[in-house]
Amino acid sequence: MKEKENILRILRKARADILENNPYELKSLSDQTIHSATISQDPDNIIVAVLVYALSKVFTRENYRRMDGWDEFYNSVVKNLEFAVKHLEKDEIDKVRVHLGRIRNSINKISGSLRIYISDVFRKAEINKAFKLYEHGLSSEKTARLLGISLWDLASYIGQSSISEAKIAVSMPVKERIKIVRDIFK
């Protein structure tokens, strides 16, 4: 696990934001990890970015809190974030990964509509963060592989975004640039 201290800070703050009912801070935390995840291409950093972003989306939806299964999901998130922090402080990386995985797996224990809604949020969060990594310069193939999503899903998302239509800024017409180059080599 690269950047242990940063991930530790993010997990502590995420848990605090959830306990304080401050989901909008969670999205900011997720955004903070994307730049470093792009540079390090560290899967743990990416997992934390996706998880925190997905949780920010889930916790901003007030109506989810009134649905059957919410309390179990909430308690699982808080408990597993706490355990992940404790194990990361002890450099028990495998146990950290287990507890982060348990947050994701806790969705499977929910029944009814809430399970479907939260699963959908997590899936879209993966694709959104993959797109952010792509925007930061990672190839689409590498991005899809790091996040475990299909290249097709990522390509579809990229195709719907405005980045696929971005124009490259040209400061000087091609003919003028060629003339300058010729003048240099005379």
C-alpha cells in the first residue's frame, strides 16, 4: 500500500464525516485521492477513492435513510471503517482490505430496493472515478483494469462526456509553424 498516511487520513475523515452526517465532505475526500492514485497507480488508493465517493453519493440521499436495511448498512460502514483504520495503523494491510471489502459486501445483505439503489450507486462511482483517472492521463485500458470495470463501460462513459469532444488548442496555424521551423534550419 503506497501513501499509507494519506489513506489513513482519508479513512479517519470519512468515518468522522459519516458520524457527523456531513456527506458532502466525503466527495471532497475522494477527489483528493484521485491525483495521487493516478501518479502512484496504487490499487488501494483507487479502492479508497471509489469507496469514499460512492459513500458520499449514498449518504447524500436522505430517502435511503428511511428504507429497510439502512441501519444495518450504516452500522457496517462505520464499524468497518473503524476496523480498517485500526489495522492500517498497525500496518496490517490485508486486514484493511478485508474491512473495506466488507463495506461493499454489506450491500448484499440488504434486501429490497435499497440494495438495488446502493449497488447502482457503487457501480456508477466506479465508472465515474475511472473517468477521472482517465482525465488525469491514465490510459483507458489501464484505468479499466485498475478498477476492474470493462473497457466497454469506460469507453461508453468517455463517449458521453465532453472530454471526447475537446478541441486541442492551437496557438499558431500549421503553415506559420512550418515557416518558423524552415527559417531556423536555413
